[in-house]
Amino acid sequence: MKRLLITTALAAVTISAPIFAADVGVSISIGQPGFYGQLDLGNFPQPQVINSQPVFIEDDGMNRPPLYLRVPPKYVKHWKKHCHEYNACGRRVFFVRDDWYNREYVPRYQEQHRDHQEVRHEESRNQQHEEHRDEQRDEHRDEHRDEHRDERRDDRR
């Protein structure tokens, strides 16, 4: 009975492990269509913005340059409720248009950062491979330990 419970528990962990691993590795970064956050304009062309005047909730009096943000459309309408999520309540903010972001920013950003992204992707794949190999090794060791423990019990009887 105990062996059945252990086997069932190991099977449940083995089946659910890939699901959890997929969730952990998911992230969206600048230059991808689903990204929301601050954009570093650097040498990019002047962005197309939603409002011609910057939006700000609290004037921090520091006269810092405005932030250019891409946020979900509902955040623009209710910026006071969401500015803290971007650490931008005390800053002047321009909201960039989605079409400009996807048409102008994403292709240029990806082109400028392609080599860096490929290295990061390769490192991520290598790490996932090593973690998977370590998990398999641990599972094998645990199975062997359980079998050895059961054999010792049988010998004692």
C-alpha cells in the first residue's frame, strides 16, 4: 500500500512538473508585442503619442524628462489608479500609440538587440536542460533508494 502511495505521488509530481516549469519561464520583455512599460527612446524616431500634452498625477517639482510608456488602453483612461504600477505618479507621462510601438519600435528594438536576445535564449535553454537533467537524476536516485529500502524490509521479514 505504501509503495502504491509513493508511486502515485511521484507520478503526480512528474506530470505536474512540466506545467509549473512552463509558467516560471514565461516573460515578456521590451520589443515584444505584449510588453507594457517604459520605453527607452534613445535613437528611435519621435514616438506617436495618444495625448499631445503629458499626463501627470502629482507634480514632483523635479522637472525631470517625461516618461514614454506603453500601457493597456484602460490604464490611460484611469491613469490615477495605475500610475503606481509603473512608478510614474510623480512624473510627466506620454502614452505611446500601440500602432507606433508595433510598427516602429518593435522591429528596430529587435534588430538592435538580436544578438543579445539569441545569447539570452540559448542560456535559458541550457539552464532548462540542466534543470531537467538534474530532476531526472534526482527522481532516479529517489526510486533507487525506495527500491533498496523495500528490499531491506523484505530481508528483515
